[in-house]
Amino acid sequence: MNKLTNAYRVFGYFKKAGIFLSGVALFGMIFLITADVISRNITSKSIEGSYEIVQNYLMSLASFTVILYAYSSGVMPRISMVVERMPRIVQKMLLLVMLIVELALALLFTYYTFTYSLTGVAEGFAFPAGGVLFPIYPFLFLVPIGFIGIAIEILFVLMKNSLSKELWITFTKRQSSEEAMDETYVS
């Protein structure tokens, strides 16, 4: 179990890098949009291509670099109200089945978004902004990277649940009946 925890700690550095990149992208979005608004109000001209750069570069950088952190934090909705009334062994089996289904979906999303990204590279996907064509295909790889990160996270949680007698909804967060009573349910 210590090797698994150490491996997860190393994986945590990738999550922190994603959070940092997302923060930089959000700051860039705020700065560019604010500069564009000021430019429109002072000079009556917009910064050419600012909307397209925010839409195609900064939004994808802000979204798909932080998706792994959002999944691993355990904020995703769960159906614990029904499951926690079942025997512990049934809860464990349902959790493992759910993790396997989530892993399969994450791997499918990774595969198809990766093939789309390769198509973007082959065809040279680009967008016009301010009279110039900017390549978008490098940023298409953020989507499969985000989903492969989720698949790795699910593998860690799956292994921890397989090696432990407890029920782990994330790598660091156990499922308990007291927690379920205290939390509000997200619909």
C-alpha cells in the first residue's frame, strides 16, 4: 500500500501542474478580456483576435488542465443514499463495478479525442484571428490528456479499493455513513 501511496503522491504533482496551468489561463483570460473592454471604451477598437484567442486557447487550457483535479477531489455527485443501505460487500462490489465502467468511459473518451487530435495535426486545424491563422491542433491534445489523467486517477482508486477493506470514493476520501448524513445531495 505504501508503494501505491508514493505513486499517487508523484501523480499529485501532475494534478498540481494542471491547477497551475489553469490558473495562468484564467489570469490570461481576465487580462485579455479586460484589456479588450478598456480598448473598446477608450479607442473604440477591439483588440483583434482577442475573442478567438480566449475561446480557442485560454478556455481549453483552463478547462482541460483542471478536470483531473475536479474529478479527484470527490465533488462529483454520488448515489450514496441508496447504496449505503445495502450490505458492505454489495457496496464494495457496486463501487468496483462503477469504477470499472468509469474507467472504460474515460479510456473511450481518451481514444476518440486522441484520434481527433491526430486528425487535427494531419489537417492543420487553425482558426482566423485578426487576419492571421493560428494553429489550434496543439491545444486539441489537452482533451485526451485530461481524460487519460482521469483514467489514471480511477486506476489508483480502483487499486486502493481492491487492496483495502474500506470503501474509498477518492484516493484520500473514505465513504462513511456519517459523512453521507452531513452532506447535502447534489442533483
